[in-house]
Amino acid sequence: MTLLEAFRDYSKHGYSTTLTNEIKECIVKWKVHQSRLPEESEVATAIAKAQGIAIICGKVSGHLELIDVDTKYDLTGTLWNRLWSEIPDSIRSMLVVAGTVSGGYHLYYKCPVVEGNLKLAQRETTEEERIDSPHEKVKVLIETRGEGGYAICYPSPGYKWITGDHTTVKCLTVEQRKELHTIARSFNTFLAPPQVHRKTETEHTFTKSPIDDYNERGDVLGLLTNHGWTITEQNSVKAILRRPGKDRGKSGDYLFEKKWFGVFSTSTEFEIQKAYTPAAVYCKLECGDDWHRCAKALAMGGYGEKRTVKVQLNSPAEMVPITFWDYDKKDKLYINRTQYIDFLSSHFGYYLFPYDDKGNDKRLIQIREGLVEEATTEKMKKDVCSYLVMEQEVLEAMTRGHATYFADGLFEFLPVADIEFLTDSIEAAYFPFTNGIVKVTSKGTELLKHGGNKKAIWRSAMIPFSIAITNMVTEEWILMG
């Protein structure tokens, strides 16, 4: 069959076509033929020098779309056989298959919904390929030709019909087309790297953030199965999963080495061919893509390593003036929450303190002059307000933002205090009084200042009297109310 005969036959069956040269480029203006069939007079001159003919896909050709399987970039040598075997008989029987000049395949079908050209499956280039083409990052294995695209076809040199031809192309339903594309995407091995996560305010109070910790040790497969996903296959490299509400096929996979989750299906809340870290999966499924909520939820779940501060009991930090507010370019006051948290600790001695070995029960404390006691947000508010008595604008802003700056939720941002407590030993015993600590050793007795030995005591353990040692020789003590 000559190209002219093919042109007439394709036109007769409602297909718009164009003519190409030896490198598959159009040699006639074809944009207008994306919306109407060409006239023979429009191609008569060019057809003599044409090397091939191509079908223009999309609405103009009866909603034609095809899948191009480019086996020359397949490193396994099994891409076509694996793809064909994955397609269910109900869809396979409706496809027209053509062979291409490079040994690949075209799968023809029509559908009421046809999109532009789509890349369905790609792989990273090899080191050898990057030597020849340093800027080429991927090779396309499977893609579509749809609205605004064209595909070289029979009788162009090297192209042939294998099953059926252009006169037998059937129409898939929208769901069948979606399933076919999902199957093709399951052969994709290239994912766009996860977006760099910008740390939230919650995370700045951790040495290892809850996000990073969950990425390292979170059970993302357990999370997905809890949300209705099913693991259909698993090996040392990856786990294959099926989305909720689906009883067959593949919808996504999880790569163990990279710790990336990606989906093939467009029927999930995840974007196709995009890598998701475990924390990104958690953020989407549990927190509606709210990273602030995510960090807080993971912290409550035991993830992250809280910033621990070695408390210097004899530090005069409370005397150093600190500002935790500033003004923007429009002279509008704003509170820097990170600096505010640092202020509460360094100036007033507010910290979190773990009451159990695992650090799950952390409570608000205040440390002043070596004395430790449980604190409340009301006490914190009084301290801050007294500090701001000469900064009325700041004080009013803090008061208006009471729910933010003096709420229980503020606890999670405070550092955890690493406190060395004063305890008895074989060499010495200690008795804490309101005006100091009596140290008793075999050599005698002495009265120490609170915090003077850089160790702390609980205020609740203090004997509620002042003490005076009147005779260092007889070690007589006088208690004063």
C-alpha cells in the first residue's frame, strides 16, 4: 500500500493524518488537522517526498489514543511480555496492536476521555547513558499519544499491524482506560524526589525532629494498611500495594532502600509518579497535609528526640534583658515564638521535666536558684506580664494572644531539662532549709547556698524553716520560723 492509498483509507475511516520524514518530523503544517481531517490537495505536493504517515490522535480521529511501548530502552528485555500479561482479557481483547520500527509496540483504542500525551513509565538513565548524554536523567518506557499528538503507523517502513488494524479499533470505557494506564504506570521506576520539608516551629525544639524520626523508623506499611491499602506482593526491594476499594491490580509501591512510596493510580489522594517519604504519607493520611499538625501528632506518638538543656543552676541569665519581639517593614509588631520559648527557659527557668524513665510523662517545671518545682501557665503568665510592664504594646499583644502564648499546648515547645539533683552519699548528708542546705560530713557541718554546689533540690523537699549553725564545734542548730 502506498502512502497516498493509506492517506485515503485513513480519511475514509475518520482518521486525521499527517506526513513525516525519515526522523519522524511532520513535513506539512498539521496543527489545523488536529481539529479537522486534511484534504488530499493539502498533502499532494508533500506526499512524493514523504517517508512515512502518522495518525493524529484525539477527538479529530474519533477520540483515538494509543500507548507507545518503547522496548529499546527496556533493560530487562521483558517489558512487553510483562505488560501484556498484566492487562486483563476484558481490556486486551479490545486493543489493536501494531509493531514499530524500533521493535516496540503501539496499543490503539478509543475512549470518550482522551488527554494530551502522558508519560506513564520511565526509568533513570544508566551511568553509561549519562556519559553520552550528561543532562538526560530519564528514559521513557511507556507513554501515550493523545490530544495534540501523533504516531507513525502502517505502511510507514518498519510499522505493521499485529492484531487488528485501524478499521477494528474499539472504544474503552473511562474506567477501562484508567485501569490500563494504571497497569502501565506500575512499570515506572523513576519518581520525582520528595519535596524538601520545611521544619515547623514544633520541630525546632527537637534535636531530632518527629518528622525525621518517623522517616527513619515509622511503620508506613502498617499505616497504609490501616487506611485500607492491601499489600499484594513483597520482596527485599519493594512492597506492591492495592488501593482501598479495589479488588484486583496494583496501585502503588514502597521502595525499602529509599523509603519512598509512590502510586500508579489516579484514584487516590496521592499524586502519581511522585515520591512520598513515610512522614509525608502520615501527614496526608492522618493530618490532611498539615505539617504543623503532623509534627505535633508524631511528637505525641513518641517520635523525635526533645532538645535537652543542661541547666546551669548558678547562671545569672535571668538578669540579662531579652527581647522576643520585633517589628516588620510596615512597623507591625510580631512575636518571635522561637525566641519567646528560649526566653521562658533562659530568663525564668521554665522547662519540661520527664517524670518517667521513658520520658513520656513530661511536666512543666520552674528552676530558680537551685530549687525545682512544678509550675503552671498562670504562674508563667504572671512572670511574663511583670517583665513586660514597661512594654505595654507587647504586653497587650501577648494578652490578646493568651490562647497561643500561655496555653498548655506551649509545653511541647520547651526544652527538656537535664538536672543534676543533690543526693546523700557515703561521705555527706544534706538537709535543705529555706535559707540554705546543711551539709554534714565526718569533718563537720556547713551551711551551703541553694544551688551553690551546682545541684538542685525539689522545693517540696525543703524543710520549711531557716537554719543557723551557732557552734561549728558542737554543731548546735537553731531553727527559725
